[in-house]
Amino acid sequence: RAQVNVFTRSGGWIILNALAPDGLADYNRIVGYTHLIRPFKQEKVTWPPIRSPLTAGLPTSNIVMGSGKQIFNYAAGQYPDPDAYGYVVDLEDVAPFGKSPFFAWDKITNNYTMADGFWPLIINFAMPKDGSPYQIPITLPRPETLTKFTYVQDLNYAGTTKISLIFNGRDRVPFNLQVNGDPQTFPITPPRRAQTLTLEIDDWQHNPAKQSNGQDLIGIDNIYLYAQRPADFSQRFRPMLNIGAMVEYPRGAGGLVLCNVKFQDTEANPENAGKKQTILAAILRNLDAPFAGGKTLIAGAGNLTYAPLDISKQANQFTTERGWFGDRQFTFADLPTGRQAFAGVTYNVYNFTTSPVPTAIMLGGSGIPGSLPDHVTGIPVGRKADALFFLQAARIDQRRSPEDIKNGRQFEIADYIVHYDDGQTAKIPIYSEINVDDYRQETPTPLPGAQIAWVKPYAGTKYSAVAYSLQWNNPRPDAPIQSIDLVSGPNRDHGVPALLALTAATAR
């Protein structure tokens, strides 16, 4: 450890991978903290509330890895890949490190909620017919001093009104719940130290119309148990994700990085190999250490050759007052057409000069003119590409609440589905307020997953038109891409997307 300290104090960085239980003791000595460890599972991966600079330029679509198995046969969305990351160390939430005989323990500690739209990843279950409390015993790997507790219910069936935490089998702390689907956080005052505790469901709404075999049903989306940490914890331990699969440990002028993506010889979902390489490459690039194993794909850097693609055959919406989002006052009529450079990318914005025709691809939604579909297929590509760039806008119908933002909740309003010539596909999720934002804004908003591409004030108003450029790095650059579909996502009620132009790029 002394040698490590000398190295990091002088500005050196050490990146650690493939941490597993048999190496935890050595790892803890190196980082100077006694971490817990658990296997990664099928769980939701997002950014932390404050994003690490070491992940700058890394799209959200790279840290989220699907198994290739669709959750529903009628909508986009895959089960998360349990092999995306190897093992996870603890930060403040210790609930996923605990064990319980409760049959759905993994589902109430996987970060998914009903707001994600994937009900197979959450749980609803029956309460006792006699109305007695329902108990979920929990055993933590070691005694922890617990300082606060977050509970997220869903309202598919009966709402929960009262719960308790029982510490060490005798110390009961009750909580009254609001009947809603928002995360509800309660301080544990004073903090309790315990290794065994029980979550008790004490009371709930009784609705005979929603019973199953005479039993009330309730839903627990997720629970979080926050443990006391050292006062300087946030300075010495900086999460790079919402879970401890990637952690930055600043030490002097340098530090250590846990990048515990699970590199494998073969992937059940081939696109994940490229995502994992991209994650490591981004970290190294942000540490000024170039990664020789892959190409650098940076819009506007001068090393990309752009090939704008033709979306005219699939265009189904006007950017003028004849269509757009049904907003005759605020349109995209002034968007420059023809060959244009937006956010360093060459696009060809379609326009038919001799006759007004639809020039954008839009999905259907409430108030959208033209009875548009919930999917548009077959946008032609017909070439290999190292990256794809999407010029896009959206109408955001439901914005994230402060609690959503605090907890890293994201809403997948649409997906691009990439079809390769060999029959394989890749999904590019579009998250509202992450990859695209509203077409009309008072202050154009930078996004973590896209660049502002075009802004123009609406004359005589406080608003501006805003479009974004989204970059997707192709995990299979040597496989020709046949076409792309634009389909509604599981959270389509949060917004409607519009594709304005599409460009393929290859690295020189």
C-alpha cells in the first residue's frame, strides 16, 4: 500500500478489473476501506446523482446492457444482462448485500420500479387474509449503523399505508406511507446498529375489487437501507454508477478506479463486447491514457468521414405549422435544410423544394397530427459504420420530478433498432431529458447523452427551438447495417420523438 500511495500522490492512476471475493481483502487494503462485495445481478444501472468526470463522453446506452432477450414481444426493452458487470462493492445502500427468505428479495433490491414500465422486474404479492402484518426478515453481512430508509411501492393493486422496521428482533420503528409511487425516504432517528432486521407491512388499503382469491395484493418496487459512512466518504469514494461496479478513489493528485465490467471471451448479446470496451476506453481517455484497442470516435475531431443518409421515404411529418407536434406557433420551419453541420456532424436535412412534403420521421401520440404510427421501420443505411449520428427533437409530455432526478430515474420514450445484414439487431434507447429534450425551451439545456445541435429563438417570445445530436458507437463496425427502425419505448407517455436527419460515420 505504501508504494500505491507514493504512486497516486504523484498523479498516477491504477485501474482495477475482475475484482472477486477472493481478492477483496487485498483490494480493501489498497483502497483503505473494508468494503462488502456481492455478485452483480439483473438490476437497473444508471448514473449517480453527480456524474464522475471520468465518464465524460460516455453515452448512457453503453453502461446499460441488455441480455438480448425481450421482456415483451410487443414493445422494445430487454432483460438486463446479469453478466454486464462482475462483482459490486458497497457504497451507502446495503440492502442489495443482505439476504432474505422473502421469495422476491432480488426484485425489491434491483432498482427497478413501476415507472420503468417493466412489470416482470418488480413484484406484487398477497397479504394475509386475516389482515395480520407481513414480515420480510433481512440479514446483513455484518452489523451496520442504519441512518435512513427509502421505500418505493406501486399501486397496481392496493396501496400500502403503514410499515415498520424491527431492529435486532425487538426495536420497532414505524413509518406512515403516502399512497403513491414516489420514493419515500425516512430518517432513522436515532440511527440503529443491527445485522438482523425485519421489514413489516402493517396496514394497506382493502379493495375487494382488486383481490386475488380473497386476498389483498400489494407491491414493493424497491427498498434502500442507508448505512453510516465516514465523514469524508464522499470525498474519498466517488461512485461512477448508481452501484459500486465502477468507483473512483481519489488519492492525492491521482487515485484508483474500479472498472468491474465483466470481460468475456464470448457474449450472449454480442453488442455488449463493444460497450464494455467503450467504457474502459472512455475512462482511459479521460485520464489522458489512449486506449490502443479501439478507435477514437469524437464528433468534430476531424478523424471521421460522414455519410448522410436518406430518410425521405419514411418521412411522415411536416416541420411546419401543417404538422410538427400540433403546435402551429412553435415549429421547426426555420431548421436549415440540405447539407448542414450540426454539433460537428455533417447531416443532410431533407427538403423537397418544389412541393411541401413531410420531412421528418415522428411517432404517434396525443395531439400529434396525422394519425402517426407507434413504429417506423426500414430507414435505409446499407453500409458499414463506426458510429451513427441522429439529429432529433421531441415533445416532452411528462418531465422528471426532483425525486426522479435525485434517484437517477430515466424514462425510455423510444428506441432505435439497428438491423444488421446478418439478422442481428442492436437497440439504442432514447431517454427523455438524457438523450433528447423538448423542442421548445426557455433556456436550451445541455444533456448528458447528446449535444445541442441547433438553436434559434422564436421571434417575439421567450422560447427557442432546440434540436440535439445523438452519437451511437457501433459495437459491430465490420458488420454492414441494413436499416434502422424507430419504435415507441416503454415510457412513451413521457414524450414523442422526431428524427430530423441521420448520418453514418467511419473513422479515418
